[in-house]
Amino acid sequence: MPSIGPTELIIVLVIVLVLFGVGRISKIAGEMGSGIRAFKDGLKGEDEEGDEKETGDTEESNKD
């Protein structure tokens, strides 16, 4: 089974750049990064948005 060398990787990257464009690839990479970050936070059990919503609700009820 042949292995993939650096030349083949460069050719594949050039083809991907031509097909999708630089802007679209950076957008996809950013979305993948935020998805991975959210997945890791989910594994840790951290729910920062839920905590902020809960504290926001109690602060609003204290003002009334």
C-alpha cells in the first residue's frame, strides 16, 4: 500500500484551495474549532451559558 508523501499532500491542498477558496476554508475551520471547543466543554460538564442565565434571572427578580 503506497504512503502519502509531502508532494501528494501539497497537490491535494492546492486542489482544495481552488475548489473552495481561502475565505470559505477559513470559515469552515473556524466552525470546526468552535464545534470541537463546545464538545470538549460538554465532556467536562461545563455549562457557562446556563449559569449566566440563572444568575441573570435572579438579579432581575431582585430588582423588582
